[in-house]
Amino acid sequence: MRVSLYVVVGGFALLTGCQTLDNPQVPKPEAETVTTENTVPQYYLATEPESAQITDVWERIRQGMQLPIPDKKLVNYYRDWYINNPKHLELISERAAPYMYLIVEELEKRHLPIEIALLPIIESAFDPSASSASAASGLWQFTTPMASHFGLEMNWWYDGRRDVPASTTAALDMLEYLYDKTNNNWLYAIAAYNSGESRVLNAIKRNEDKGLKTDFWSLDLPKETKRYVPQLLALAEVIKHADEYGITLAPIDNSPSIEVVDIDSQIDLAMAAGLANMTTNELLKLNPGYNRWATSPMGPHTLVLPIDKSEEFKKALAETESEARVSWLRYTIKPGDSLGSIAEKHHTSINAIRAANGMKNNNIIAGRPLIIPVSADDKQLYALSTSQKLPKKAAVATSGNKLTYKVKSGDSLWQIAQAHNVSVKQLMTWNHLSKDSKLQSGQQLTIVAPQEKHDNEQIRTVSYKVKAGDSLARIANKFKVTVPELREWNGLTASQYIQPGQVLKLVVDESNLNT
């Protein structure tokens, strides 16, 4: 699944993993707001709507709203933008349909402000596969450190940041923590979700030391955070009065549309889709947290399914033995074997074999057995892997990236290509080899590679809106790619210039950005 989103360029706080992911169509105001007294009470207790006749989740949200909307310049600015661009919310309301009921239910159980249900509109435009330039990911835009801190698992098989139910729990845990840390003030807590608790608390202390007001609107915070809270309040105002403002929100049934099903063990996603009478792509759309062709052997052992498919799936699953839910091969290691050659022979990956056998490195011993996971549908083995959902960064010949590799006994072109993040075809081209060419121990091969392959690669496609003063070199440097790659991905010739407002596609490695 290709991810297309717009990346905000600017400072990103180190504490919070959830970063504002402004849609490029939402412009930045030139002026900031004027300080006035805060009208939001420190303690907020959400109340459930009284009417039992509510059929639309949007109406349920409207009736539950309690955060006052102040007459502030930035609030008015964002409100006017949403009103003048109604298609934006119409599209996002459709995207929110599978998840909004679940989020609202959880907010009401915890007695949290119902307005928090709107944060994913700002964070990710309700795209659970969204990624940002700061390596934040998912509906709630967690970075890796904060995701781990709030209990989300991330490994080769699974990324909990993109698991909507799991990341929603983590995001609300984080907001409750921030509410407690910021003296039970929801505007402080929401600001801290964007920029980190330390920045908010330090800003409060600075104003206290100077004898100044300490309401949110009086604090000296990063520009992004000063806009973040007003944008949420403006969004709440617009959704509350959508009919008056001429905005049509796609109705969302006030009843569960998805169910989190306990599957108890690892399962091939193609098989799971078949048991649920769904296509594999339909299943993956609801389960973007899974990176590979199967769920993680270490868990979580859950799947998100449409509510009308869950019972059928549970019955079919109960009739399927755990051992039959993933295709396994037992292989005895032979002298001269390497993990690369074994993976090549069985059309799987080195990482998959290591994960299935709990291996910390690639060392193997002849005579010992290996368990090798194999997709139930060989055609989908790689199609369901994150690294295959998006185009890989092309190996572009640039100075300093050419290396010489000395062939070792037992090497194959496939193994060497895998180890250096290039293709067999590229190896053959660079070294004038044919399919029938035999490698000799000690033979030297030329390899042109833009970067060394890492086991923790997290490849994502993002979209970047060109700003005034940008150049291809500046953008390439920011995202740690090359100018030739930028041109190739966007069909640009050497004589073409980029223009402010133009949208460029980039294929980036999140793990590289995160460092």
C-alpha cells in the first residue's frame, strides 16, 4: 500500500511521538494570536449524549462537545479555512468511518473530551498508514521512542503505531498522562501532545516567574504548537455547526463497524482473508500494522475485521488447527549452507527465518534444524511485505558509492544482491554477467549502492509540497536521498525546475530519518 501524505517542515519535539501532520492545503497564517484570558476550565469531564436515538457518530460528537471555543485570531483563521474548503472534511469523514465509533467509545469510557476524536484529522488526515518526515507514523503519529514508552510493539513483523485500536489506546494513555502532568488543563495537555510536556511546563514557569498570565494563549510555545490547539478548536466548531457552514460529513453509523478478534496464534494473512471471505487487500486495509505476509509469531495475536465478517471468521478459525494457520517447513542445515541460500531456496527472507527461530544473528550450524515460514500463497509472499508495498530506493551511481566485493565460497548472486540492497539484474549489468555465469571464489564484483541495507529499514512513500526557496538538492539533503532519485521518482529532467506548491513523491527510509 503506498502512502501519500504531506510533510510539514519545521521543528518536531523530541518528547512526544505524535506530530502535527498538516495537510498541505491548510496554509500557515502569517500572524499570531493576541493574548486574552483562558475560558477553559482546568478540569473537564466528558458527558455522554442524553439522546438514545442518535444514529450518526458525528451527531454524537456534536452533542458531547464541551470545550469552549474562544474568539481568537488563529481559531477564526482555521475555522474560515475549513469552511472555504469543504471537500477536505468530506473526504476525511469518509476515511474516518471504520474507526470513529471505536475512538468515541473509548473516549467516553475514560471520560475524556470528545474533541480528542478529531485529533487524527490534524495528525494524519485519518490515514493509519501515514508517515511524516520526522519518522512519526500511524493515525496518531507516534515516533518510535514514544510508541515504545506507551506500550506499542514494533518489530520486523508488526508496527503497533499503524494498528488503529492499539495506537488509539496508547494515544489516550498518553493524553491522560499529559493531563495529569499539566495540572489537569486540557489545553495544556493537547499542546504537550504536540510539543512535549517539558516545553509546556517550562513556558508556564517562565510566565509565573515574570508575573505574567499562564493560560495557554499567553504562553511562549513553538509556532507549530501555537497553531495546533487553535486548529483543533476550530475543527470542533466547524464540525459542531457543519450544516450551517454547508459542510457535508459522510454519515457514520452509531454502532460498531469493526471488531478486534483474538486469533490466539500466528496466521497467514492470505489464509485469514479467505476464512473471513475477504480479499487480502481488504484485510490489510483494516490491519496496516502488519508488515509481512503473516501476523507476528510473538503476537499480538489479533486481527481487525468488519463486524459483519467476524462471526464467520471465528467459526472458520476454530476449525483450523494452529499448526495449519501458517505453512512451515522443517529444514536440516547442510554443510556450506548460509541463511541467505536457505532463504533463496524457500522464497522467503533472512529476517523471516531469524524471527521464526528466535535467532539474534546469521550464524548457523550444519546438522541443526530450522523452522522456515512460507506463505500459503507464494505469489503473495513478497507482495505482503512492507518493503515490497512501495518502490525501493533505486541504486544510483554517485561518487563514493562504488564498492568492490570479493566472492566467498558458497556465495550466489542472489545472496550478494540481498546483502547490498541491490537487485541481481543490477549486479549482472555492472559486472557484465549472464544468467549462466558461474561465480568463482576470490572473484571481484563491482557494486554501486546508495546505502547499506539494514534489518530495520522502514521504507515509506511520502509527498512533499515544495516551498519558496526549495531546491532539489535541499529537499534531497533533508530526506537523505539523492537528486537523481528525486528526478527519477517524479519524472523530472535535468533542465526542469521545481515550483512552490508543486508536490513531489519521495521514497524514504524512516529508520534513517529517525537517526
